[in-house]
Amino acid sequence: MHTVPTPLLSVIVPAYNADAYLARALDPLCDASTRTIEVIVVDDGSTDATGVLADTYAAARPDLVRVVHQRNGGHGAAIEAGIAIARGEYVKVLDADDWLDTSALLSVLATLRDLARGGGVDALFTDFVYDRAGKSNRVSRFDTVFPSDRRFGWEQTERFGKRQHLMMHAIIYRTSLLRASELALPRHTFYVDNLYVVRPLLHVRTMYYLPVQLYHYFIGRAGQSVDVNVMLARVDQQLLVNKLALGALPPAADVAAGSVPVQLYAALLHYVEALCAVTSATLARGGDDTHLAKRDAFWSHVKHENPWVHTRMRRSFMGTSSNLPGGAGRRVTSLAYHVARRVVGFS
């Protein structure tokens, strides 16, 4: 009986109405294709030619590309559908309007192959590139946080800098860890990639950092979820994701008991703080009574759920500047909003 070899890496491509740029995502994967990779395109109820285009790639490269067609459920539903059928030892999520560097991908595959001889790792991290339309690109590096080119644990990591955030673009998870984490992403909701970072990362204990620029994160497409106006229109979805991310933080008692490494908790808190700062500043920038009431309700929720985290966040520059009252306060908040977006990488 012919058996299909298990690929090292499953690349999941959630795609909704992505026919204008799906080829840019898939072509580098085809160029780098080996028997150690599979590509899973999840057509999430597209109403354009995304599904047809994906099927064309699958017909041309049945050894490489599989396509899932499903009713629209949002980004999280598409990611979960890909994870459910992934055959690879590891999973990488690639949004359909982004792309992976071919040479960096080959380096990643070679590294995963070498790691497999020693039992692998829970997660592999790489650098990534902010490809900003009309602006110079910016590379997010982690060489000051992680030791490079060797296995390590959290006790061997350093603090993240203010502009260093371990976004989805930087992470490759072991598939079995993803499934064991029981990741559940809300439907019809943007910004769930933040939960894809926080929830599985809590279970990561063994890691490897490869300092290559693998992921190209495109910023500047009209209607993109991180567009300033779109973020304000979808602020309720940001609030939901932020609350879920806060709820995913481990209890301080687990950190004190040693079951959660201190450095892991610090990394999670650093990430969630940035999310909350951007959302709070977004609401303050909206500026009307409804937005300000939502901002106040959000901070009340944080205080109720985790008083210590609330105090820490409110004492930070972003926490303070996103909550100043009056017209002058809103002008400072507007400045803080743009600073927060640059820090997190949304502009």
C-alpha cells in the first residue's frame, strides 16, 4: 500500500475574497516545494474567484496543495479548519495577503529536519518583515530576546523590547501542541491571530530561534483589518479579543509555584499589554460618548478580572496616555495612539 509521507510543515492559508493576491502567497510556496511541506488553502466562503484559483493550484500541484471550501466563518474558523486536517509535524499560518521568503523557508525546513533527530521543539521562531505600502520596510528581530541556532527554554530568554512583539508571523508551532492547547477562536471576528499567539504559547517549553526573515506582513491594503478607520469600526471585536487574551493569562499562583516560567508570563503580559493599549487608544481617538464609555467599561473589566494587571497597565505610558480626560487629553491620546500603532507594527 502506498503511504503519503508525513510533511514536516503544514502551511495554512486562510483566504476570504483574496483572488487579487492569493498567487503572491502561493507562488513562493510552490517554488520552495519539497516532500516536506504541504499547503492547505481554506476558502472561507469567498464570493470572488478565490476558490477557483485555489483549486487551480491544487490541480496543478496535488502533491503540495489541498483546498478546503467552507461557509464563511471568519479568520478563526479558517485557521481551525486548517489545523484540523494538517498532516505536518509543525504548522505555520500564512494570511492570504502576505507571503513567505523562499530561501528563508528552505532554511526553516532544514532546521526542522535537523531538530526532528532530537525530538523537535514546541515552537520555532523567526524574524519577520513589515512590508509597508508607500513606506520603507521594517524588520522585527528577536536576536536580543532569544539565543539563536540552538534549543532553549524560557529561563534562557531575555526581556522583550518595546517594539518587539511575538506576533503570529514569527511563530511556527508543533501541531500536536496546537491541538493539545484546545485552541478555540471566535467566529466572524477579526484580530483572532492575537489569541493564536497567547493561548498555545502558554504551553510552549522548548524553543528554537532561527534569525531569518521568513514572513512578509503586508500593511497598506485598502480595508485591511489594521487600517485606522477599520479598527475603529471593529473596535467591539478588538474588545472581545482583548478580554479573551486577558482571560488566557495564567494565574499569578501558577507563576509563583513554578508551573509557568516567569519569563513566559512576562512575554505573555508584554504582548497583551500592547493589545490593550492600542484598543484603549483607538476608543479614545474615536472620542464620542459611546467610545469613551466603552473604554471606561473595558478598564473596569480589566480591574475586576485582574487587579494587579490593571494597575500595571494603567501605570504604563500607554495606559496613562490613553485615558486622559478633556480636549487636551484627547490630543495627547491621539499622539499616543500613533505611537502605539508604530510600536505594535500597525503603521
